[in-house]
Amino acid sequence: MSRQKSQPYHHGQLREALATSGRTLLEEKGIRGFTLRECARRAGVSHAAPAYHFASIDDLLAELATRGFDELAAAMTAEAARADGSATGQLVAQGIGYMAFAAGNPALFQLMFSREANRLEAGPLAAASEAVRALHGAAVEAAIPHASGEIKQRMTDFAGASMHGFIALVLEGEIGGKDSSRALKARGLALLSAMAETVVRVGA
């Protein structure tokens, strides 16, 4: 069997190739099976090549998590754009986008909210994560504009915990293991609707 030859990537192409191979590897093997050497092999470059862009495995994981938060924000925004203009409709729609992203990218989603991500030191990662929180906070603010700051914060925490907790338990197999895809989506939508109703009721 012939050995795979290294690819002569240009500078920017190499970064993208490593990010692409890294994301695929992450979804296949999870964090525990993630190595820079395997990312390089899949990208068709030498095992030393990643050092041009990622000094360590943490740097590449931070890059993947940052891109994940950017995509999560885009998914939430896109879903909200398709919803009705009511504040509760926007809040529910954001939750749908959040859950859909998580279901479609389970390993990446778990990385984004893992202990590994919490210890990664990367300015772009912190900014991307904060952008998602700000997006969600703005939806709660719009739903209960006249509530006190304390109530708004409490309802932001409640709403975030509700949508994140549900999909996290689904990914762990603790919820919906015997449900059809349609039934599971219905359960998620029912939870998001109840969450939005509670936010509005408490913040009234």
C-alpha cells in the first residue's frame, strides 16, 4: 500500500484543511479520540504541519469551538427570522435553532460546553460564546421589557437552562430514547413553548 503524500497547501488553505479534518474527526471519535497527528494525516499533511497554525491540540479545539458558537448564533438567528414577529415566537424560535444545531453537531456541541472548552484560553472563543448568550438575553429582554433587571436575569438563566438542559439530556440518551424523531421534536417544542410562557408570566 502506497503512503499518502503530503499536500502542498497554501497558508490559508492549510488552516481550513486542518479545521475541516479536525471537525470530522471530532464527530467520529469525540474529544478523547482527537489528536493533532490524526488531523494532519486526514488533511494529507505531515504531522508537524499543524504547528504553523495550532501550537497545541488545545488551539485547534478552541478554533473548532469558536466556529461552533458562530454557527450556533447563525442557526438561532436564522430560525428566529422565519418565525412570527412576537417576542415569545422569537424566543421559541431561537430555542429551536439551538436544539437543531446541537442535534446536528453533537460532538461539537459537547465540546463547546465541556470542561475542555472552559479551560481553553482564546479571546475569539470567549467572544463567540458571549455572542450566543447576548443573543439569547436580547430575546428574553424583548419578551419582558418592563421587568426588573433581577427578573430579566433570572428568566434568562431559566430559559437558557431549559433549552440547553433538554437537548443535553437528549444527546446523553436520558430523554427520548424510545421516541420517534417527530415525537422528540414535539416534546422539544412543547418545552420551549412552556419556557416562553413562563418567562412572560413571571416578567409581567
